[in-house]
Amino acid sequence: MASGFKFELVSPERLLLSEQVTSVRAPGVEGYFTIMAGHAPLMTTLKPGMVDAQLASGGTKRIYVQGGFADIGPDSFTLLAEHATPAEEMKSGEFDRQITELETTLSTVADNDDARARTEQRLADLRNARVEL
């Protein structure tokens, strides 16, 4: 059996990955974090960004998530994504389209500080994820 731990990435649409991995880098709300075998139990929320899974069989799997939750244990990691797309299916044009939509939204929420702050953060997250693509 391959070394590492079980990683599953699930979105409402489908199971995107269920593999043995040696490490996973994920976008936490306070910054990226890396999980390896034997990690202390942890539950946390995720922001939009790229998930990089180092497969125990070799290679890397990259998946863009639009937020979600992570349930981490010493021998498993389950990531429940709000929405997820494998990096090879992402097109920079899709990021550009979403960025343009958010820039338009900013003008409509100018008088609402909370909505404006959330929109600005989402816009920054998308721009950062686009750079990672």
C-alpha cells in the first residue's frame, strides 16, 4: 500500500479526487496551509484558491475551489468544496469573466460597507487564484 494518507475532495456536483497523497496545500481563510500524514485533528473553512495534492503514486493534482470546509485527521483529509474545478479544466477567460462581474458588482454595493468588503475580498481571491493558474 502506498504511504501517505487518504484525501478526498468533494463538491456538490461530484467527487473530484479520492487518492492516497503525501501532502495537500489548501487555501485557508487565514492563508495557505499544508497537511501531511499524522496531522492533528482540525476543522477549518477555506477561501477560494488552488488546492495542490501531491499524489502518493507520483504527480500532482491541482483543483480550484471556491471556498468550503476542511476536515483533517491523522490519516485522512476530507475537503468539502462549495464549488470545485480541476485546474486543467479552468480557463483564464473564466477567471476574467468572474473578475469583470465582481468589478461591476463593486459599483452597485458602494453604499454598503459590508457587501463592499466581501466583494473586494472575493475579487482579490480570484485575482490571486488566476495568477496561480
